[in-house]
Amino acid sequence: MNVSDSMTEQENVQVADRERYSRQMLFAPIGEAGQAKLLQARVAIVGMGALGTVLANHMVRAGIGFVRLIDRDFVEQSNLQRQMLYDEADAAGSAPKAEAAAARLGAANSGVVIEPVVADLNFANAEQLLADVQLILDGTDNFAVRFLINDVSVKHGIPWIYGGAVSSRGVSHTVIPGETPCLRCLFDQPPARGTTETCDTAGVIGSIIHTVASHQAAEAFKLLVGARQQLNRKMVHWDLWYNQYAAIDVSKARKADCPCCAKRQFEYLDASLEEDTIQTLCGRNSVQIQPVTPAALSLEEWAERLQPLGRVEKNPFLLKLHLDESLTLVLFPDGRMIVQGTEDPTVAKSLYSRYIGM
């Protein structure tokens, strides 16, 4: 028996990994030792929209051992301009973003464990979904969710990397509990609704998405291989259209009276108010309603029940009820609903009560 015949399965995997990641390991700051750390790393990505798809692509192709993809939404035609993991078939079939992304990425790297989670990240499930990873990456477009991530990060000592993009502008900042300012040190509370630009009001170009997410990914690799001395500890801003770049030193911005990292009051994680379960979705003319207590609905039964009310579409992950040309109800098995065609939470709540009755 020659040497190759006697190699264990584990050694064969290691040989395959060495070939796959050879160019990455040639980069001296990562090398073989760093790649071994990446292969054992666990990362969660919150939001599989524009930033999240780029982040997930980087993480999976780089060989991060476990990647959890968390997203509440499904693919639509307007996503395809900038959300790189989806295609027209995904949009036509209303594929859940987490599932569609996992399928596409699994075909690129079968050696990574990819866990798609079709769910809204909220105070009831945030610790369950985020507390067992080494790093949390922000791909969301929602400040309330970012404050929730920040609470989990500080409570459990897990670094996270904030990112945001709209128009041609973007921003990123790495939060390391106990070392850097947390998000609540920098922003006392989320911006009031209607006071910030969104993709719907200002648009967005795909290049700023890739700029921000690639910066986040590079910082993630530094953290995961242990190269903390190379981290960019500044808050970085870009405007690609107007050729602007700024790196703001926030190292002294930690607040001694910060409710989160100083007083350890995890207000977003502990929230249970109704207002925290109703959200207007960025750029969607839609409102999401999340029951405080998740349900366990049979989409087949609900399809039969709702059939007389309008046109019904269903796949294994969601059900759509088209009430008219302008109003669609999207129901998920956990009782969550997205009301498309309104930005008025009161209208959305009324429709939820009328048709679902919970």
C-alpha cells in the first residue's frame, strides 16, 4: 500500500483544502495557520440583501467553516441589480433569500456548513441565532436590528462589523466589546423614521455595496485569524460618486454612561413592546408584522382558507395573497406577515387582524 492509499479521510480533506485555498494561503498574513483558523470559524450574517450577499460570498469562498445566513425576506425583481447571489428564477418564484443564497453558495463550496434561517431577527430569537458564533456581520438595512445585534454582541462578548450603504455612500465600523465604542456609544438611539435616506428615496449603486461589504469582509478575516493589530479601528466613510473618503477616529468615543456597554442594560434585547414587532421595510412600500409569540402555521391549510379572497401563490416557505393589484399579503409559517402596498403600520395591523386574526 502506497502512502496515498493510507491517507485518512481527514488528510484527504486537508489536501483538497490546500488546493482550493492555495492563493489565499500564499498571502503571508493568512498562511496555512490562518486558513486553519478560518476553516474552524463560525460566522453569522444578518440580512441577505445587497451587503449580505457580498459578505456571504466572501465568507463561504474563503472557507469559513460555518456560516449562518439570516433573512426574513424573499427575492424580488428589484433586488437583482445589486444582490449578487440571486437570479430571475429566484425572483419569479419568490424564493426566500436565505435559502436561495445557501443553494448558490453551496454549489461554490460544499466544504462549508451553510445554515439558512428564514426568520426575522428579533428580541425573542436573537441570542439563539447569534450567541454561538465568533463574529456577527451586519448586512441589514434596519437600525433597530443593528441595536439588537449590538446588545447581543456586548452581552456575549462577540465582535460585530457594522456596515451600511445608500446612494453612492457607505460606512463601516468594527465593534469589539470592551475595546471599542459600541453602537450605542456612537448613536444613542436609532434615527427617527422618515429622517434618513433609503434605497427607495435615494437609490443605490452596486459598487458602493461591494466597497462596504469587502471592507467588512477584510476586517472579518483579520479578526478570525487573530490579526487584531491590523484592524481598522476608525469609522470609515466612502462616497464613490463624489470621490470622498474619510476615516474618523472614534477610539475615544466610548461613553462611561453608555446604557449598553457601560451599564449593561440590553434594552433592545429585552424589548417586548408591540412597536418592536411592526416595522416599515426599507425601500419596499411594505410593513412587516412579527407576532410576539411565534406560530406554527400550515401554509397548505391557509392557502385553502384564503383562496376565496384573492389570487394565492405558495411555495414551501411562504404564501402570497394578492388582494388586488396594489395590495399583497405575504404569510410565513411562523405567523410573520409582510403587507406589500402600504407603509402605514396601522393599515398593516388592521389587515393582519382581519385576515389572520392573531
